[in-house]
Amino acid sequence: MFYQKTLTKVRVWDLPTRIFHWALAIGMVGLAISGTVGGNAMVWHFRFGYAVLALLLFRLVWGLVGGYWSRFGAFIYAPQSIIDYLKGKGQPEHSVGHSPVGALSVFAMLAFLVFQVGSGLVSDDEIAFSGPLTRFVSNATVSLATNYHANIGKWILLALVLMHMAAIVFYLLRKHNLVGAMLHGDKELVRQVPASRDDTASRLSALLVFLLCAGVAYWVSTLEVAAF
């Protein structure tokens, strides 16, 4: 006799996390295009940069207080767990939120985005545009940050993005649609797992957190003006 497994729909990605994900993707595309075009487009490069700064600040906070599967604690794995996963000995919960390898990708992406935005804030193209924090650091730091921002960091991020897209295709071929879950937030699972909180109160809290983070990003953007 065959028994059909019952699938249970679980809210994995809360709405704030999903909006963050797609807004960050748009911001990164905007940064890449405006930075490549240069010239007058650099005005938009700065605007996209401040927007990404606000998003990163939000994600750092939301990683502590957000929905269950969005919290960093839900996808910080011990080295042995990562090794077991790579050996094909993963645990069932690894397929719910971020897998051990996916978690490494997420942390790498966030870290290098912080480096890229941070270096941009203290970069100077010596022509017409400089970051708002250049006056607070030495010329040597500005030179180092500018070189990293323009010649190193962007290529690291491009490599991470390509790896991310390759992983999406890989899992899609294995009948695991990562994109769909990041659009509607739910996954159908064969076992009971905690659901991420995603109610009105949680969403309003996320909005408040983002507005505060956007305020910080805006304040940073005014520091260059205050220098004159």
C-alpha cells in the first residue's frame, strides 16, 4: 500500500524580507548601470547607493527581529553541518529557509555589499564626485577605498550574483523553485516547521525600522553638503 505524503503550506519568507530581496536586486542593477555609464549618471549612482545603504541597515536589524526564517540565527550553521550538507547528508530543515551553502552565499553577499557601499562613501574620482565621508578619513584611505570600489569590489559582487543565479537554476532543475517562494512567501513541506511571523503588526514594525534606516542613510548623504 502506498501512502501519499501530505504537504503543508508554511510561510517561510515574510513580506518585508521579500520586498527587501527584490528592492536590493533593483538597487544593485541600478548601481551597476549608473556606475558603468558614469558622467551625469553618477548622480543616480549615489542615489542608488544610499538606497542600498538603507536596505542593508534594514536587513541587519531585520536579521535580529524579523520572521523566524529571516533571522540570522535560523541560518547560522556549524562547520560540520556545512560539511555534511556538501556530502549529501543534509537535514530536512536545510530545505526550508537558507541551506548551509545558501547561507554562506547570503552572508558573503551582505558582507561584500557592505564593503562596496562603505568604500563608495569614502571614494573620490578626483573629477566631480566624492563620497560624503571622504573628509573624515586620510587621503591614503580614500585612495585605497576608491581602488577597491572601482576595480575590485564590483567584480566580486558580480561573481556572487552569477553564483546565486546558477544556484537558482540548479535547484529549479531539481524541482525546487527558490524564486517562487521569494515571490509569495510560502513553501509546501512534508514536515511541520515553525512559520515566520508575517502579520500586520510585524509588517508595520518592519516599515518603521526601514524608515529609521532610510533616515540614517539620508543623514549620511547630507554630510557632504555640510562640509561646504
